[in-house]
Amino acid sequence: MEFLNNEYFGNSLIDYLYFLTSFIIGLLLIIPFRLLLSKLLFRLFGKSNDKKDNEKFNSLLKKPLRYFLILTVLYISAQFISLPEFLANTEEGGLNYAEYFDKAFNFFLLIIIFWTINRSIDFIGYKLKNKALKTESKVDDQLIPFAIDIAKVLTIVFGIVMILGDVFDVNVTALVTGLGIGGVAFALASKESLENLLGSFTIFFDKPFTVGDTVTLGGVTGTVEKVGFRSTRIRTFDKSVVTVPNKNIISTELDNLGARPVRRVKFNIGLTYDTSVENIKNIVDDIQKLIDEHPMTNQDGKVRFLNFGASSLDIMVLYYVDSPDWEVLIDAKQKINFDIIDIVNKYKCEFAFPSTSVYIEKN
């Protein structure tokens, strides 16, 4: 077995054997170690037996933990071998590859650590969002995603600073000073982004709306889904998503439909000109009674015969639905519209439509 002591590139065969053996054993132990580490980390977020929580946690942290363990196994296994002398050059002015390997290891280790922190923030956000859905207040639904985004951005910035200082030997203090000197130029270059960021803080403090409210903004009507750093996402009734810059929201008139205690409905119905006065009175009285007795309307409704139209006798119908919910509104409108048709048919009257009568005179 003396051939195992033969050296190649500064290491004996037995050193290479130890390296491969430890690396293979380490890879085999990664799965149980990852499961154990996952359980320990999961307990840090509180005890939970929810299957969905476990699945979400594993989907977010499975890859970062696996790469962290692989990197750890590689580092431990590499202790059994050393770099060849021509790579570990210690002469002044020479390239010391050992130092570069150490920096590469630190680089990947820091990336994995901050990747794990970011994924952990995602899981915390997932847990907090589920708790926010169980509360009546909508403020937490809006605040939690914003806070999670801030935490992730700060984590990324801190990670970049750590990598620059530890791996690339950048003087962080001088870098921060340089950024302070160039702050004016940076602010001018990112003027629009800063306006949007300030707009997001204005939305949180002024609270013109919260997540879940139905708003009308610049011709766009829909439900607010998320308020971010730069923009706010609105889901329209066509199910499309409109992204509005935050600076536009604070500088444009905004109608918060969700803040209304009631929703107004106003329209005209037209009857043909051969409708008798008695039938018009009866139809007006019946529709007024319908509006007053409907369970989803208040007592402010008005039904009046108002206009002699070009081709119809116009009856105004005005009422208020006691709910800001759009679904309740359209259901109430549909029921009332069906009942109005029944009322008009009961008196054997007809709805008018735009028409023209032509009279031909014979000389």
C-alpha cells in the first residue's frame, strides 16, 4: 500500500482518498442534516402543525439550505488536501491562488446566507399575511407587504456591503463617504423613483385608501391589490392589472368607492307616447314602492315623471344601495330592473326606443 504515499501536485494519493471519502459521506448526510436544520429553523418561527406552512417553508428554504450544506461539506473535505506550490505562491508580487479560493468561498457563503435570510423574510411575510386576513382591519393587509419589501431591500443592501468589504477588500467607510458626496447627483438621476417612494409613504400616512378598496383613478376603476415602493397595483373589473406610479396617485383626484356608505343608482326609463296619464302615475307609484321596500335600498329613493323626450315619456329612477360592495350593487340593480319590467308589463305599457315618424302629404 506504499503507492498511496506517492505524491501528485503536492498531495499524496491517500490525501486525495480522504478528500473523496469525506466529500461522498458528506453528500450522503446532506439530506438528513437538511431535514434536521429545517426543523430547527422552523421552530424559530413558532410552533405550527399546519401542513401548508410546512410546505411553504420547505419550498422557500430547501435550495438555500442544500447549497449551504454542500458548500460546508466541500470546505471540510478540502482540509485534507493542500494547493500545489505553484498555485500557493507566497513571493512578493506573485499570485496567491489560495487567497482567491478563500475569497471565492466567502463570496458564495455570504450569498447563500443572505439568500436564506431573504427567503426567511418571505416566509415571515407569508405567515403575517395569513394572520392579517383573519382581522377586520385592512391596514395590516397593506402594511405587511410594504414592510416585507423594505426588509428584503435592506437585506440585499447589507449583503452587498458585506461582500464588497470582506471579499473585494473595499473600504466601506470611504464608499459611504463617496456616496454622500455624490448624493445630489444620485438624487437628480433618480428623481422619479424618489418621488414614487415618497408617494408610497404619503399613501400609508394619509390613508386615501387601503388594500381591498375599490377606487377610481384617472379613468381606471378597480380594487387595490398592493402598494409597493414605486407603484400601486389595481385589479380592474376586467381582471387586468393596472400599475399606477405612486406619485400620480397623490397628485391626481382619487375617488375611493369603497369608502362610500352607499352606492347611488340613477337612470331613466322611457315609455311610448301612447301611454295614458293614469298608467304613468301607477307605474311611478309602483316603482317608488318597489324602491322603498327593497331590503338593500334606503328611503332616499325618488321616482318621478320628468321629461317629454324626443321619442319617449321619461321617468327618472334614483335610489341608493346600502352597501359599498360592487357585487351587492349589481345584484340589487338586476333585481330592481327585473321588477320594473314586470311593473310596466302589468299595465300593458311599452318601453320606448329612439324612433322617427315620417308623414307623407298628398297634394
